[in-house]
Amino acid sequence: MGNKASSRLQRRWNFWGYLFILPNFLGFVAFMLVPIIMALVFSFTNYDIISRMDFIGIENYINLFQDDQFIVSLLNTLWYSVLTVPIGVVLALLLAVMFNRQIRGIAIFRTFVFIPVITSMVAVSLVWSMLYEDNSGLLNIVLNSLGLPSVHWLTDTNLAMISIAIMSIWKGLGYNMTIFLAGLQGVPGELYEAATIDGANSPQKFWHITVPMIGPTTYFVSLMALIGSLQTFDQINIMTQGGPVDATKTLSFYLYQYGFSYYKMGYACAAAYVLFLLVFVVSMIQNISSKKWADLT
Amino acid sequence: MAQIHTVHKKKSAGFIVRRVLLYLLLIIIAVVMLVPFLWMVSTSLKEQYDAVKIPPVWVPIPPRWQNYVDLFTQQPMLQFMLNTIKIVFFVVLGQLFFSSLAAYSFARIKFQGRTVMFFFYIATLMVPGQVTMIPTYLMFAKVGFTDTHWALILPAFFSAFGVFLLRQFFMSLPKELEEAAEIDGCNPFTTYWRIMLPLIVPAMLTLGVFTLMNTWNDYMGPLIYLSTPEKYTMTLGIAYFKGIYTTQWNLVMAGSVLSVIPILIAYLCAQKYFVEGIAFSGVKG
């Protein structure tokens, strides 16, 4: 009897549960699961929309790694990550610590740091393209007025990626800072009070309380920043189109070109899966190392 | 006694010096953060050649408002705005509805297979958009939805992030509410719609503004799908201005200002929810 009632209850739960999920799940299947599988299938074909769709095994993947442009894009992407992630995360943490105190007018300064976050990467890239102009750009005008020579921000092959990285750090600071601020709320104030009584100074408190206490937040912020940096596209497409001489060509830009300029869809899907694998490996490494780190502390 | 007094005084002098240094640092940060925006506004009000003049024109006097008028008369700027508003409106509404339904189910209805399904949702949070981009494009091309706003609206209804965010909030509500509703004769849908949904309004606002910001600022989606300028969104529109007004920074910047102002106003009105959305995207780990 009781069994029957509970199975009737389970049926009722199933009915309503599936009914509620259904619309979302259909969309999830159509725009997430199916495309993920289709991309994998396409990556083993020479699909180009117009004529062909033959299975060619792992040829796309072999061709990718024999293409100098792809290798350059891969290295550029990693270089961009190296440039943006550590500096971006450390600066955001320092800002969060600075902003995490009750002094007059602090809220307005926090808002200023947040404005680039809500602005589109397109608008930000357009202004910075202008700031970075060789002759009339504000940055070079300021440098010249200080008696320094002009810098070829976006036209020097060695500098272009660094310039884009500087802009991207500037834009992302407020985002990372906000997550750090949320993390800092979780650090008990008594720890700082106890340290103050023991005569600790600010840098000591930062290193011995703040840094260990917000370890998980730091890992998370770094992971998100790293995953984001591997997918950089908007600023590249607006500011440099991958130039000068492929110096700023990223993986995303590369696969966008192959997919939507050359219509080599199969090949572009293979590139997308390499990107996916990269993101996956990075997440796993971070995950394992963060567990190790948590065990140590 | 006197000694204590001097010690105290010394401390407060040091305190003042530190405060002054702190504010100085804050002002430097503010300048670094704001100068690009001020330069954007200033350039948008300049004559074409003043925009690239050396030494620079810091403040254009008189301001050339005509730049803004030109965008509306020479370019479909108004259309860009309406397109963006339309897309954002449908995406936010659709995402709130579909996400909250699924989130409620995941949080409160003990149907079979719930854990497995939820695991799939969470797992896809890690998949880069570039992976699904090409197959989704090809699907829309098959049904003739490329170069329509539907290609941007439909997929955005379904977000694993939205489901995850709202689920957390539903889980925090007390169970007694539903039991009482059930006794009063509510079915699960009326319970969800009349009792639970009003209670998670703050979470809905958080997801709403987060979605609004991401949709408003999206570039890659419109870039891939839209080819007719009359269908462009604001972000795609201003990127397109850069192409056609190669040397006319004043017009490009006027367009940029117009694209930033609405989202800035939204932010100033709902600052709390913007910040919560960002902070939440940071705790999902």
C-alpha cells in the first residue's frame, strides 16, 4: 500500500519535473548537445558547405599541426594568456584589498573601475585603437610631450600583442576585483583584529591572512581569466585583424577565418576542438593543483 | 600622560599621511579608468580633422553635436538601436522564463534522472562557444534563419548558467511554503508561478541584468549571423562604422558613446544586481 502510494508520488514528480524541464531541455539539446557532437563529427570531414562532405579521419588535425599559421595562433594565444592572467589577477586582488575598506567616497571609485566591465569590448577596442594610433594617438602625444619617442603600439610585431593585453587587463580589472571583493567578505574580521593585537603590519596581514584565506577565490578567478583568455576574439577582430604579420592572430580568430571567410567548416571545427581540449586540460590542471594546494594549507 | 599623548598624536599624523596617499592612489586609478571614456566623448564632439590634430584638442569648443545627427541621418543608427533593444528584450524575457522553470524543477521536484541531467548542464558550462558556433550556424542556415534576429534570440533562451544561478536561489527557500501551497490545492505550476517565483525576484533581476549586459555587448553572434546593415545591432554597427568612416574618428566615437550610454544608465539604476551577477559568476566553482 505504502509502496503503491510512493510510486504514485514518484510518477507525479516525474510528470511535473519533466514538464518543467522540457522547454529548456529541448533548447539545451538543440543548441548545446547536438552542436557539440556535430562539431566533433564535422572535424573528421572536409565539409565546406558548397560541395563536399567526406570522412577524412584525422587529416584535419594533422593538417592543423602542420600549418605554421595554426602553430603561430596557438603560441600567440598562450602568449596572450601569459601576459594577461597573472598581472590581471594580482592587480585585481590588490585593488580589491584596497577597496575593501570603509572610507569616504570609496564606492564612487569602485564604480569607476567597474565601468569598463559593463562596456562592450567593441566600444573599448575602438577607443583604444584611437589611443594607440601611431601619430595622433593620445598615448604617443603624452609620451612625446614628456620628451620620449613614439611607440608603435599596434604596428610593431613585438608590441602589438602586449598593447592588446594592456587594454584587456584594464577592461577586466573590475570584473575580477568584484569576485575578489565577494571572497574577501568571507574572511573573518577577527583574524585581522588578532593580528593587529599581535603587532602585524599591513603587508604581513596581507601575506599571512588575506592570501591564504582567499586561495579558492584566487584559483577560481585565475581559471576563469585563463579560459577567457584562450578564447580572445573581439579585440583582435576590431583592432588588428590578427596583424601585423600574424603577430596577434589568436586561435579564435584563426578558426573564425577558416569557418566564416574560407568556409572550411570541417577544418574550423577541428580547430575548435583543439581549443576545447586546451580549455579542458587547463581546467583539469588547475583543478588538481588547487586540490593539492588545499591539502597543503 | 604627556608621553601617551604624543604617541597618539604621532599615530594620527601617520594616519593622515597614509590617507592622503591612499586618496592620491585612488585618483590615479580613477584617471586611468576614465580617460579613455572622456576621450571617447570629447572626440565624438570634434570636427573630423580636430580628432587627429597635434597638439590635441582636449575640449572641443563649440562642440559639434552634428556628429550625432549625422549618424541618424546618414546611417541606420536608430534601426541599430531598435534591433538591439528588440533582441535584448526577447532574450532576457525568454531566458528568465525558461531558466526559472528548469531551475525550479532541478531544485525542488524529485524526478528520476535529475542528478544526471543536472550534471550535463553543469558540464557544458566549460565548453567554449567556438565549439557550438559552427554547427549552430549551419543549422540556422538550413532553415533560412541566418541574417535574421531569430538566430541570435533563440539559442540565448537556454542558458546553463541561468539555470544554475536560479536553482541556487530556489534551494535556499523554505520547504514549508510548497507544502502549504499543496494543501491549499495548488499544483506544482501554480506553486511555482504564484508563490516561488515572486520570492526569487532579486535573483531574477540579477540574472536579468547579467543577460542584458551580455546580450547588449555581444559581438561575435551578430558578426556571424547578420549581413544586412539594417539588421545590425549597436555593437556590430559601431564596428561597421570603423570600416566605412576609416579616418572619421569623431563619428565612430559618437556611435560608441551612443552604444555605451544605455548600458551605463542601466548599470547606475541597478548597480547592486550587476555586481551580484558578476560575484555569482565567481562562486559557481
